[in-house]
Amino acid sequence: MTFDLKQHLTDQAAKVETVLDRLLDETPLASEITRPPRLLAAMRHGALNGGKRLRPILFLETANLFQHETEGAVLAACALEMIHCYSLVHDDLPAMDDDDLRRGQPTVHKAYDEATAILAGDALLTLAFDVIKDDKVHPDASLRLRLSRELARAAGIGGMAGGQMLDLESEHRDRTETEIRRLQSMKTGALLRYACRAGAILANASDSDIERLTRFGEVIGLAFQLADDLLDVEASAEAMGKATGKDAEAGKATLVGLLGVEQTRAELKRLLQEAEDLMQPYGETANTLKALADYIVNRTN
Ligand code: GRG
């Protein structure tokens, strides 16, 4: 029987969604007093309304590369996805990107209201850290602590949130290629890097394997952003499930703006080759990760 990659990725996304659904049900956890239904509904709208589940799938596949396939890995993958979903809920707010559409649906502040969307993002972010510290993630508390600390660093001031700040400051300003690369490695790169690095950490991989997977995460993080910038220039809002042309509208400096479309495509090709080379020592075991890198480079939404 041949391996059906598309089916495998669909199954992995379904696994993540089943657990996300359970983590976001109405039953309060020990010492939670109650889960206000409107806030819970807004969190569910932000976290369960479509989404490619790229980060949790990368996390699970990286752990799988080292034969680590557990329920705990799915929990940790959900924590990461909650942080990603919170960032999108906040990014769509009028004070940030001011978007009406996400994943082909009204954004959380459109479906509910701004205050509820802010709280939904806050509560997703907080719940993520509750989930990742859970004993079920891994029996070794020091390993869970490492996963939590690295997640905080990837999401916080020196990672995603800091990158968002640099991005806001870059509107209507010239930026050098180095500056753009740095802000993107923080804004979108940090969580993708974490996805690959943390999967290897959870699986107790060797330091050199963790470093290799970290580099793999950096390479696909950059490729993801370049592909996203290209799609922002070239794809339709219908294909993307969100408004396009936003970078130019906001006067945002992007690598595509600086390098041009042709050079960006060449850089994407180079990054895909680097990602494949990094996976070479793992042979066929890494086929899914290689296919994911290919998907990120060639995606159409
Ligand atoms: C608000 C703290 C804070 C941070 C926001 C990630 C981010 C920082 C903003 C997102 C802005 C944006 C649309 C960037 C382009 C790349 C990106 C993260 C796209 C959305 O990720 P996908 O394509 O989304 O993985 P799905 O919907 O599939 O989950």
C-alpha cells in the first residue's frame, strides 16, 4: 500500500482539531470558576474555524521523525496552535491590520465585538501555557519547563509580538533587506522555528538533531513568509480567504517589494533545496517533512 500524504495530513489536522475542540469545551478546569459562553464561543470561532494547522502538524511530524508519537505531543501541538490563533485574532483587530475576513469567515471582532476579540486572544494565549505545562505532555517536568520557556520566547517580545511591533513601525518607511529578514524571522518565523525545534525536544532528540531541526524550521519560516508575500501580491482574496494586497496598501516593506517577484521565486527554490538537504540524513523517514516544505513553498492559499 502506498503512503497517501494528503490523507495523512488531513488525519493529523483532524487529531489536532479533536483535542482543540475538547480543550475549548464548556466544562471549567479545576479552579476555573466558570467559562463565560460568549468568550468561549469567540475563542472557538478563532481557533476552530478552518486553518491549515501547519504549525501543529510540523510539531507532530518533527516528533514523529524521532519515533515519538503520543497523546502528549498532540496536546503540546494544540498549545502552539492556540498561540497562533490568538495572534491572528489580535492581528485582525482595527488597531492592527483591520481585517473583516479570515479563513473565509468574519474575523472574531466582526462576528462578536472588539472587546470580546481582545479577550478571546488573551484567553487563548493563557490557556496555551496551561496546556503545555500539563503532566500528560511528558512525564519529565524539566522537559515541559523547557518547552514552555521556549514557547514564551518564540511568542513574546523577542519573537512574534516583538516582530509585530517592528512590522507596525515599518509602515511607510524604508527598510533594509537585513531589517526585513529580522522582523519576519520574529513575526512569522519564530513560531514555525519553534514547531520544528520543540517537536525534536519533546522526542528527546540529540543536541545536533535539535539544531538541525531548528535550522529546518528557520528555513521553512522564511519560505513561508516569502510565499505569503508573493500570494499577497498575486493571489485573489477568494483563494486566500482573506483580503490581499494589504502590504502595498499599508506601505509595508517586504522582501518581494525589495527583491522583485523573479528573485523571490529563485530564493524560494534555494530554500526548498536547503530544507531537503537538511532532511537528507533521515532518509525516507523525513518524506513527510520534505513534502511539507514543498507545500509551503508552492502553496496557493
Ligand atoms: C498580534 C502579537 C500579534 C502578532 C501577530 C503572525 C502575526 C503576528 C500576524 C499575522 C499576519 C499575517 C497574516 C502574516 C502572514 C503570515 C501568516 C502568519 C499567515 C497566517 O498563517 P497561516 O497561513 O494561517 O498558517 P491558517 O489560517 O492556516 O492558520
